[in-house]
Amino acid sequence: MACSNKDPCKKETTCPEKCDYVSNPYLATMKEDILYHFDLGTKTHDLHAMFGDVKFVCVGGSAWRMKAFAQYINELLGLGCSKDDIPNICAHTDRFSMYKVGPVLAISHGMGIPSISIMLHELIKLLCHARCTGVVVFRIGTSGGIGVQPGTVVVTKVSVDACFKPHFEQNVMGMIVAYPTVLNECLAQELLKCSKELNQFETILGCTLCTSDFYEGQARLDGAFCNYTAEDKMMYLQSAYEAGVRNIEMESSVFAAMCNRSGLAGTVVCVTLLDRLQGDQISSSHEVLGEYQERPQKLVGCYIKKIFCKK
Ligand code: R2B
Ligand code: URA
């Protein structure tokens, strides 16, 4: 793949009706589009005025963390907002939180595939209604590592399912549809470069296992139920490692699938909180976990700053 620093997006458009990010003929027939879970809409809000300059979207599970990310970016880019002056744009709903600082939008997505999937549908439509072009999307978050030191940041090459297949399977009207889950390679390489420049923590490229459960879905022995043995668990995690998996989380598959379907350049950057070959419980102190969780933010911040300062 040819690598361009300026624009890792393949597609660009300026016309909302012809926005390449969406692919749904019914949208053009609608008089109004209500983005219900954002509490935003095409009739109630001037989405172009509010979001037309967005170039980077960073999504993550926790509302609190996305607010902290927006405040961090504000400082890093010297955007000059006072800390308390970055409002939650989705304040009238408690489903998702959204913060905007300059060209950067930070949105929380909750836990798991269904939650992030709803958010991404509305985000992709929002970007089209706002006539945004050349947008890059990041998912930052936490994960369980496999065979890596806790605190290692994993940039996802490809998200794999429980059988280590590189696709996301969706049940649509009783039929299974599979979408590829390979993520943008150039963006991943740029983030690895940023990590080298920061020189503060280890960052690796790896496959990410995406599950729909934290306990049995991730072969833990500490859930409320467990019908398998410690040996079964270790064999499974070992086979994941041999398949190239370096971390496990719960949203990357649909994130990758929807980036590919929309043509948005996307990447997943997750810190590992523990090594699953050593245990299941997350027992590090709040202080250590807090510092780990700043790592994906720093990496994405470094990338955004590089592009922002070039312009
Ligand atoms: C990582 O951490 C969460 C579970 O604790 C989940 O949202 C994920 O992907
Ligand atoms: N998030 C996960 O999904 N799994 C872990 O083990 C840690 C964080």
C-alpha cells in the first residue's frame, strides 16, 4: 500500500448527497435525519457549522476518558479553550458523550460491539451531514495482552474473531454477512513512528482478538460460570498467540468493518492492562492503570499534532 503522510483516507467528497462515507439510498429520501443517540438532527442543528472542520475523530469506551482526551488535545495543540469550556455536545442524552476541540472530535462508545456499532452508524452519518472530508478515526482503549508486558500498547493490524478469522460477522435478517477487518496499514506505521519519537513505552503491531464478552468470551477462569479447565484456557490463549494475537478487547471488529465499509481511515490503539498468560484479574493499582490508559492518548495526540502542525 502506498503511504501518504497527508491523507490516509482513500475517498473524499464535499457533497452531502454524494458523501462516500455512507452507502444507503434511503438516506437521500429522508426529510430529516435524527441521530437519536447523539441527540442531534439535521433539522434541529446546523451540523455543517458545528462539525464541518472535523478532521480527526477519537472514540473510546469511557465518557470520562474522552473528556480527558479532549482536554489533553486542547493543551497539546494550544487551542486555547479553558479546561471547563469544552462542553459535552450530547449533554441531553446519557448514551454517549461528545467533545470537540478544533478539528478533533472525541466520542465515548460504551462497552461492546452493539454499543460502538450504534455510535458509528450515527457518527458516519454525522460526518456526511457535516460535509467532512479526509477524516481519520481512532479507537483508543484498554485490553488484555497475550504474551506481552502489561502497559504495552498494541496497534491493531487486523481484528480477528474467536476462531482467529479476519472478519466481522453480522446477522442481518437471519443471514450472516461477513465484513473484512484489516485496518489502515499506513496509519498504523505512523503511530509506531510516533511511539519511537516519544520513547516512553513499548508499542507493537499485532492482531487483536475481539470478543463479545469479557469473561467466558475471553477464556477467563474468574467469571460467574466456567465450564472449561485452566488447561483449556491456556491452550486457547497459546493458539491465539501463535495466530499473531497480542491483545483482546471488545469493539475492534465492528470498528474495523465499519471503517472499511465507509472508506474512513481507521486504527485501533489499545494498552494492555495485564498479560493473560499470567492471570485473569486486573490487580494493578489505580495509579498504574491510570498511567497505562494515558498511553494510547499520547500516541494519537502525537500523530494529530504532527498533521495539525503541517497545515
Ligand atoms: C476493553 O475494556 C472493556 C472491558 O473492560 C471493553 O470495552 C474493552 O474493549
Ligand atoms: N479489556 C478487555 O476486554 N479485556 C481485558 O482483559 C482487559 C481490558
